Amino acid sequence: MKLHTLTLGLLSASALAFAAHAESITIATVNNGDMVRMQKLTDDFTKANPDIQLNWVTLEENVLRERVTTDIATKGGQYDVMTIGTYEVPIWAKQNWLLPLDKLGADYDVKDIIPAIAGGLSVDGKLYAAPFYGESSFVMYRKDLMEKAGLKMPDAPTWDFIKQAADKMTDRANGVNGVCLRGKAGWGENMAFLTAMSNSFGARWFDENWKPQFDQPEWKKTLQFYVDLMKADGPEGASSNGFNENLALFQQGKCGMWIDATVAASFVSDPKASKVADKVGYALAPDNGLGKRGNWLWAWSLAIPAGTQKADAAEKFVSWATSKHYAELVASKEGWANVPPGTRSSLYANPEYQKAAPFAKMTLDSINAADPTHPTVKPVPYVGVQFVAIPEFQGLGTTVGQLFSAALAGQSSVDDALKQAQDAATAAMTEGGYIK
Amino acid sequence: MARAVTTQHKTIATAAAWIVALLIFFPILYTIITSFKSEQEAIQGFNLIPSGTFESYSEVQQQSGYFKFFFNSVLLSVGSTVLALIVAIPAAWSMAFSPTKRTKDILMWMLSTKMMPAVAVLFPIYLIFRDSGLLDSRIGLTVMLMLINLPIVVWMLYTYFREIPGEILEAARMDGASLWNEIIYVLTPMAVPGIASTMLLNIILAWNEAFWTIRLTTTNAAPLTAFISSFSSPQGLFWAKLSAASTLAIAPILIMGWFSQKQLVRGLTFGAVK
């Protein structure tokens, strides 16, 4: 009896000690398909690391950005792992808000990360966030409508070809718009698209001395082309369309072409969700023969804030979620097509993935065609393809986005919008101390 | 003849009221309808007849357990309302029954705190919460919600209390009632409809408060507003799931509002005839 009691006592004590030892880490993330899938698969991680418990906080992208920015700037310590993008990483790393990821493990194979993505997440050669999924943008088009128009989409089209194809594909009577593009105002909405597009027109946000460039002919050409194209061949009310609105239009067969995130490929080719799943072709984002294409580069990445008390457990988790092993885990449970794309070269070399994802090659080519460190034709003092990696960009980008969205809606002229953008940018840069 | 016109007017007024009510309620109704659709159905344009699937509800429950958030919502809204009433009843009493020449200014000042955009004080509040260890705590958030709604509670109670004749309180005082006895046994029972509607309104306001409840919580204290927010996606169309989450989040407060609508309307129109 005594022995029995003693054993029970010891067992309870060790259980208590174990519970006290178990560390819980809080992960802030967005509600994107790949992230939700990761939450379902965490048993694999907790089985291998029974002493680490995972708490998830899922938030809408803009709320998440605000929450994690507040927390990291005040060193609130609410999160141990944060999902952030290529915009935040260089800014936050320079502020010493993030821990460098140098203990990802022997079998992690950092060199396998696609160089363009790794470049966007590193500062001074150190990786500050591990990419969970990466994306560029490309052209998704309806092969049947293209054929009907008597055209053939080249792998690397020009903007002139896009215009010509859009004109021919537009069939208002049957509800088909030649092209669907983002118009909703926001630095991550229409300005992501327009900034990337402007790179291919030879435009840039600032010259080497941080002087805004909206008064230059390249921006005029970009915006005029965009507004004219959308007026002739875009959907009604385009100035309020973002990713989701265009996705819905494309899936219902109302767009001939859609230039947007490569991650959309898995949605538009999904027969359960898309009416046109078997008719979609892919091509690189257009250019104007100036050496830069109109595609962006983004990676939702996992980073560890400098204020965390649980850095080791957090890094173990980051390593697991962005490893080759995780890709294999997803493939074994949900098929290769559902593996988070755009982060590792090995995935694109995998024949099974190539078979399952017909858009794989074009995605990789698009990612490789973007260079965040040299995004424009003329030299610039900033990093970032579809954004300028300075803290002021969120506010300024959204202001300019509103002006351009108004030009698309016909509330102002292209010239007025550019003039106001120039004024707003000059004011913001002067206030920020960039222009002396 | 006169009677016929009245009936006709009545019919028109009733029809107009129904149309207005339906217009106001329609977005909620459509959310509920969408929650019973599949994701494919949800994006296929306007359609009032869903296929009746419960798929979204089970997925929502699977993805993030509803009851933990629900429990927090109940705790925060009821807790902050009770706290607010404890502070506001004496405050409104003093302003209604022994006003000074500054009472109006104080009332205006209290209301003016509602005029500032919440985001303007995000950082100071966040730092105070961080330093007092209140981030993601139910106590901290209850106090926060109480403070946010306090001006409205004081204003509403002040308006109701002013309808109560001061002579009754005087009579109580003559009979030897202490200050607390006067407030608790004389004033409060007479102002029950007003207090009840203030309470109901405050619970609704606290239940729906989405700025601070999302920004000051992570996992432990997160209420239903955080639950809904987690289903909004910038890349991907999950409207049915989002609608299911929204329906689950508003259902309790909708049901409560339905059962207490008489009380709510009576309280809100209290003194309106004057």
C-alpha cells in the first residue's frame, strides 16, 4: 500500500515537473490556406518536441501587421514567432527587432532556399526570417479565349501584346473582360501591382537622392497605360477590386487574363472552386523590353522577435515549419500540389511536384525574374520590388494608391493623380528627413 | 371615412416599417444564409436559397474552438457592464440630483473622450498594459471595456434619473435613509427600466467592441471578435466559413436582443414624451 502511494506520488510529481517544464510558444499568423494547413499538421512537431506547446493567433493580414508591429516596437513580448513579409524583414532586422536565424539545424539546408527569396529576407548576409511560402506574380490567362481571339500567348509577353489580346478577348455581351487587374487602394493592393508594373516601364519611386519621380515620363506612361487598358477591357467597378474580387471574377469565367500572385494558380486550377480550371494557361509578367518585368516578389516568412524569452523553442518551430521534411509531410497527407510553394529549389526539382503543379516552372521562373536588390531599370537607393522597404512606405504607398485608384475610377485625371502623388511623396520624404 | 383613411395609413406605415426593418436586417440575414452554403456557392453571385450544408460550421469549430472565445465574450461584456454600473450609478445620481454649475461641462468632457479615435491612444495604452502585465488578461480587458463605455452609461443613466422626481428621494431622506440606502433602495428600483436598457446596450457594445479586444489579446482573453477576425483572408475566398464564424459570434447577442427587445425599446424611449 505504502509502495503504491509512493509510486503514485512520484508519478504525479514528475507529471507536474514535466508540465512546468513544457514551454508554450505563441505564433501569430494569417488566415491563408497554407497557414491553416500548417496548424492542422502540428501534431508532427509536438510529437517530436513534447516539451513545446503551440498557441496560434490567426488574424486578418492588416490587423496582424498592426498587432505585431505594435508588439515588436514596444517589446510587448506577446509573440514568440511572427508571420511577416519581405517588406518588414529588412526594416525590422536593421532595428534589431528580430533574432538572426543561425540555429536552424544541421539538416535544414539554408542554401536550398531560392536565392531571390533568401536575398529579400537577409540583412548583411544574415537570414532574419525563414520563408514559409513565396510568391511572385504572373499572367494567368484563358487558353480557350486566347485561341478564339486567334492569338498565342508567348511565355514572356510584352505589355503591347497584353493590350492587343485584352482588346480581342473582351466580350461585354457575354460578360467577359479582357483583363482583370487590382484597383483597390492600398500599398499592398493596387500599389503592389502598379509599382511592379512601373519597374517594367522604367519608372522608379525615388532617384538616388530620394527625390520622388512621379513627375517623370515613365510614371505617366505606366499610369496612362494602366487606366486606358482597364477602361477599355477591365471589369466594371475595377477600382474596388483586390485579389479576392479578381479571383472570384476569374473563377467564374469573367476574365480573359489576370495578372496577380502566383499563389492564385492553385485556386484557379482547382476544379472544385473554379469553372475554368482546365482552361488556364500561365506566362511571365509582361515587360517593355527594358530588362525588367512587371512581377513582384513576396514571401510570408516566420521570424522571431528579439524580445522573446523562448528563442530556442521558437527557432525549433521555425525550422520545422520551413524544412524539407515539412514539404514531404504535406505531400504525404494532402498531395504535392498543396505543398507551400516558392521557397526551396529542391521542390521545383522534384518530378512529382512538377507533375502535380503545372504552374511550377512558371512560378519559379517568375520568382527568379524578380530582383529585390536591383528592382528597377535606373538605380534606386532602396530595396523591394513592389514596395520601398522604408517605414514611411505603408502610409505613403496607401496615399498614392488612393490617388491612383481615383484616377482609375475616373474621379481625377492621370496628370492630376501623378501631380498629387509627387506632392505627397515629396512631403513625406522631407518630413522623414530623406530630402535635406 | 376617417376610419378608412386611418386603416390605410396604418397599413402603409406597417409596410414601410417592414421594408425598413428588412433593409436594415438584410446584411445579417444574408450572412446567415451564406453560412449554410458551400464555398463554391458562396461566390456564385446573389442567391437566397442555400444548399443547407453545415460544412462551414464544422470546419470553423475544428479550426478554432468556438466556446473558449464565447466564454471570454460573455465574461468581458457582462463583467465590464457590471463594473460600469457600479461606477456610473453614483456618478449619474450626483449629477442628476445635486448638479453644480460645472455638471454640464463634466458630462460634455466625459463624452468628449469618445470623440478621439481609439488608435490615437493605442501605444500609451499598450505600454500601460505591458508594464502592468495586463496584456492578454481578462481583468485588464474588462476594465478597458468598462472605461470605454462609461461615458455612454453615465449619460444614459443621467437622462433616466432626471425623470425621477427629486421629492421622492427627499422623502426618503426625511424618513432617515442614508445616502447608500437612498441610492440602492429608492432610486435604483425606480430606475429599473432605464438601468436594464443601459445594461443591455452596454453588453451589446462590449460584445461588439473590436478594436481593443483584438489588439490587447492573443490567446487567453481573446473574445469572439478575434474569432471572426481569424477567418478573414486576404488571399483566398472563404466567405462561407467567414459567414459561419460571424453567425456564431452574433447569434448569442441576437437572441438576447430578441428576448429583451421590449425592455430595450422601453428603456431607450424612456422620457422621450417630455
